[in-house]
Amino acid sequence: MRVCLIGAGLSGLAAAHALKSAGVGFVCLERSPDVGGIWRRPGAGERGPGYLSLHLNTAKQLTGYSDHPMPASYPLFPRHSQFAAYLRSFAEWAGLLGHVEFETTVESVRQEADGSWTVVSRDARGARTSRSFSQVIVASGHNTEPSLPAPAPGSDTFEGRILHALDYHDGSDFAGQRVVVVGLGASAVDIAADLSRHAAETVLSVRRGLHVLPKQLFGMALDEIAEASWWTAMSLEEQRRFVAQALLVARGRLADYGLPEPDHPLFASAVTISDEILSRIRHGAIAPKPAIEFLAGERVVFTDGTSVRADAIVYCTGYRMDFPFLPQGCPVSRQGAVELYKRVVAPDRPGLFFVGLVRPLGSITRLVEAQSRWIARLITGESTLPEPEVMHKEVAGYLSGIAGQYGQLQGASIQVNVAPYLEELAAE
């Protein structure tokens, strides 16, 4: 039995451990020179996503693998270098490194008429290899291709630099400069806070309000709350009221900081987790502004008519999922929704699985461990899948529920609630 596992980051290592524990023969193809995914790249000086100020937003006890905890000496929210070292130690402890082919890029994955999978890869020397496998597991992540808005009028004549968060490394690179950060997501608030300690002026341009949550509420990390029995016993509306009241007490209204109030209720879109951004605004280190209207020479003009001089604009506008090595439309449909049974199985492509293609509120580690154990059981025959029409029905029901909560599917189709999702996987 031969399985091809693509990716040796957090999700890929969880899958590798599950396969090895189940006695399944596999090879893991990783394009980087070491394990660790985005967490090792800042320290290696490689292109992101990831930057030198990056820390976990999730608690170490829930982000570590279940049978190999993080060191007790680690803080509650470790920095990227600590987590990268931990992932490497896990790979060594689990005996996974011998299964990984490093600096190997997957060029294509196609299914043959007999159901097998042909994987074509290229190594560091440029040599191509074509191999046949019975199953393929994709664990390459979903922060892959930078998503950029349409260029603002005047971008072609802007005298400063324009870059995406993917190319941001360290705030010291912008020492003494005036920088505009665009966005209010996780990377935007991290990068703005980092820049504010080095740049002469840091401006945060926000088009749409998002809910900003601290890393802890009531002394508990958010992912600890997400799986607490008292939390999961609440309805969605009760959860929204509970968190909204806690936020009002803890930090007041976002409008008080010069940020737009969200146009949607809590948990109807991804939330932004940050302990720093509101504090840096209150300390005058970051100036909030609305969306960019146009660029004029060295100036950035905003929709409220105000403007600032800028040496650089950093677009922190997210990423789009891209799997160029897979058949078109898999797993992302033309409508932009991820269509996978239980967020793992491609219904019409037997033998193709995905690990980590989910976005929870809280740590993803236990989810990818559960996904990986289920995949291992499917491969060994201990578990079986229903007929394709049953899987398609489940996918449709899931996407309908997501649309009801989030109002749209693109991007939101990988959202999961931790406790219910773990229960679903356990039932499988």
C-alpha cells in the first residue's frame, strides 16, 4: 500500500504520524528544506506567509500534538521560532523524517482509469519523477496565493513601495518610514503593531469592520473557551450575546478607537484576534483611516478626504486557496466553495483526502489529528465511506448551514465549530 502525503507542516506531520502508527507505507513530499511549514519560514528568512513578530494566537496546550506536548518552558502563546522547533522535535520523536523528501515540488496529481493516482514531482536538482500511489493526502495548507484588491487609482504612479503581507518580514526593514497597512485581519493587526515600533508613522486603512477579540477572556484562551462544555451548551445567539457583553466591558466600542463597527454579528465572519492593535491605537502609535480612495505621487488619499504621505503600502488582504497540481475544480468549485465530505474527502475522487482545510475558532491541531486518524482508518479498511450521493448530500447540507450563518460561501466554506466537528469525526 503506497500513499503520497503532500506537505510537512502542522497538518502534514499529524497525517504522517497517523499513517505511521497505522502501519501504512507512505512518502511525504515537502517543497521546503525542513518540516514546519509557515512557522519555520521567518527564521529561515524565506518568503512568507509569516514574519519575525509572528506568535501563536492559540494556547500551547491545545496547539501541541496530543501525545507530544510542548515544553513546559514555553509561554502560553509561543513565538514562531519556538513552535517551529517544536514541530521539528515532534517529527524526530515520531520517526517521521525518514519518510520526507525535502525540496520536492509536486507538479501534478491525476487519477488514472484504474483508480490509482499518478504524482509527478520535481526535486531540488530539477529532476522529475512520476510515481503511482493508491491514495493521495493533501496537507499543503490554504494560505498559498496572495489575494490583492483591484489596484487603487494612481497605483502606477505611486512613488513608494506596494507589497503584500506575503513579502513582509520585519518592521525594522521600514525604520523611519511612513507606512500604510491595509486590512484588519490577523496579519494586518500583527504587522501594523510590529511596524509601529519601527516606522516613523503607521496608518491602518480599514474598509470593513471586523470583530476584534483579545487572546483571552476571563483568563481563558479563546480556544479553551471554544471547547468548554458551558460554551458548547449555548446556542449561537447566546454565544454572541455572551462575547459581545464581555467585549463591551473589556474594551468598549470599536468606533471609540476610530475603527468601523462590524456590519455583521459575531461569528458571521472570521474574527480578528489581537491583544495589541487597540492598545497601539490608544497610545497613538497607529492611526486608523478608512479605505484608500486613490494614490497621488507620494500621498495616499482616503475615502474621508484625508491623506498621508507614505513610503510604502502593505496589503494584508488575505490569501486565496490554490491547488495547481490538482484537477481543476477540486476541491474548490467554480463558485469558490470547498466541497469535501466531512471537510476531508473528495466525493467523486476515491483515494483523495485533505487534511487541515478547515478554519476553526481556536487551535486546529486536534482537528487535523482527528482527520488524520480517520483517513488512516479509511486506508486500512477499518472505516468505510458512504456512496457518493450520500457524501454530496452532506456537503450540500453543510454549505447551506454555512451560508445561513455567514451569508456567503467563498472563504467561509472551511469554517468549522471545534466541538461539534470533533464529534462528527469521532462518529465516523
